[in-house]
Amino acid sequence: MTNTSWSENKNKLEKKFQFNKYQDVMTFVNQVMQIANTQNHHPEISVHFNFVTVLITDYEKGGVSEKCHRFISEVDRITVPNF
């Protein structure tokens, strides 16, 4: 898995994650979903053949909050095994 750094754009944090296989993409997305459910903070996720874009904002706060930073910190800890 390769990825860029998180960037802030239009009151959202955004990051692109690239993978070698579609199966890795889906494994990653499922792990992001588990984090979102645990933290009750749900991102926008765009799924493509070999990459995923994750965007997060705090709609209650009207932009990026500490809740968003806790979320991205957990997402950055995800490791995807090679199948």
C-alpha cells in the first residue's frame, strides 16, 4: 500500500491510498468502516480499482476537528496484508 499525506481542502481532510490489487482495496475499506463505526465518525470513501480516497470532516463543527484527527490517526495505522 502506498499513500500520500493528508491534505486539508474545503474544510475536509483528504488522503489517497493506492494498492496493488482490488482485494487489498476492499480489505482496507472494511478496516476504515470498522474505525468509523467504533468512533461514530463516518468519512466519504471513493473506491476505485487500485486506489481509495478518504475524506473526513466534522459536520457538527463545520470543518476539521479533533475528532477528525483521531480518525485519521487510526486510519494511518491500518496495514493491509498481501494476498
